[in-house]
Amino acid sequence: MKSSQEIDQLFNRIANEHLYIETLETQHRDRLDFHEVAVWGIKCALAAAYAEGIAAGKKVKATRSKQCN
């Protein structure tokens, strides 16, 4: 299981790559905290997050099966 810091880094990478958002940290400025995003960007970001979840699940399953042998 990934640490909280690793998950935050993953979220930031996905937001940057697919939504062109530099950081997910609160900046306390509307123009920095609110973003206009195209629906296809949201779809791509969700697909990337889903793919990461699938990959993480496969790693956990592989690790568990190795421990049982």
C-alpha cells in the first residue's frame, strides 16, 4: 500500500499531466484554487487514476500469492 505522501505525489502528477494544474495545494487565491477544465481532461485524469488503482491491485495480489507459496 502506498503512503499518503506517495498518493499525494500521484494525484499531483495526474492533475499536472491531464488537467494542467501545477499543484493541488490550496493557494488561498481564487485564480489559483479554481480551474476551468475540459470534460475530456477530467475523463483522462480519471482513466489514469483508475489504471493506477488496477496496477496497485495487481501488485498486492502478486505479493499475497508469493507469500502463500
